[in-house]
Amino acid sequence: MVEEIAISYQNANDSGSYFTADKCGVILSCNTADAQIYYTLDGTAPNKNSPIYKDPIQLNSTKTIKALACKQGLANSPIFQKQITKVKKVQEVLLVDQTANKETNKCEINLIDLQRGSLDHADEAWMAIEQNDLAAQLDLGEVKPIKKISLGFLKNVYESIFVPDSVNYYISNDGIEFTKIGSIGYKISPFEMKVYVKDYVLDGINKSARYIKIEAKNMGTCPHPHFNSGGKAWLLCDEIIVE
């Protein structure tokens, strides 16, 4: 079989799943000598009629890259798939309620560093808030069009980590007067045993703003009959993505 396709980037700052510059140069490679790589950017499955990869692919918007490596006499490689999202660069993020920062395991910059936390609650990519609510304010530096905002939360009942019932999103041009543009909520049992990350995505915004405020309410205390009933509950959140 032809070996799996690997991805790298022309700009060392473009890594993972996001980029903030005007363009992102994507490099595809395969360790099987003389293998031919075919790719698509429209979500369709690649085949030998698809464009042949020769030079780095230049992206200027969110795209899903699918690629296939082929060589005569060998089975094709597994299909490679990667969504690369163009996001707005956030100049600054701060917690509106500074008391919420007393019990964090990392500073606010974790929320916008484009490094998503794993399922491990000890992963330092997470911003952990004990008992307090989240109220974060972002500055995009200037008024920019906004289509989508999302924020992820870790759910791990074993570690007293719960997701909020809802997340509220606000925008402003002056950082003083904010307008609520939407709320995303889910009916998730606090006793659900599965460990996962839940994204609260507000889509179809189509408005312009410089400032964004995000609010999420912490459960505060663990509910009965949780083993830590009455004890402090945690919010673990990471990666505010603005598209």
C-alpha cells in the first residue's frame, strides 16, 4: 500500500487546523517514492481525475482538503482529510470578572492560542475556572465582519467538570455597549458519564464588530447525588474561534 499522506505548512505559524493570515500555504507529501497525490478542496472524494498536487496549495478561506496518493502496482493510500479554518486574529482577551481568574490553571491567552485542549483534564491548554462563571471579552483590533463564533468545553463528571446549559454571545464596536446576538444551549445531564468536548457554535451571524463578549454560567456546586455533591464545580473551556 502507498503510505499515508502527511501535511505541513509554508508558514511555521500556520499549524493545526487554523490560520489567521490572508493566505495559508499547505504542503502535502508522501514517503512512497514516485507516488502521485490527487486532491480536492470542495469536499468531494479525490480520484485520478482530481487535480494533481505539484506545488503548495494556497488557501485564502476555510477549506476541507481531501487527498489520495497512488502508485501503479500498489494499493492507494488511505484518503487524507483535513479542514483548515480561516479565523479572525484576536488582539486581546480578558476576563470581565477578574475574580473568575483566581482559580485558573493558565492565563486568558489560552483561550485564543489556537491550541485546542485534549480530553485530558490536566492538559494545560484548558482554561480551568473553579465555581465561578466565565465572562470573556475579545478585541479584534478593528471592526471586522463576523460569520461564526465558537467555544469548546470539556465534560468529565469524574473530575467535577461540567458544561454550561447555555453560552451567550455579544458584540460591540466600542467595547462599552454590547448587543446580544445569540445563545447556544444544550440539555446535557450533569451525570452523563462520557468524557468529551462540546462546542457551542453560533453560526450565521453576518454582522461586523470589534469586540466580542462571551458568557457561560458555571454550575457552581456539584449536584446531588454526584459523589462530590455540594463541592465546587469546574468549567474547563478552550479555543474561542472567530470566523
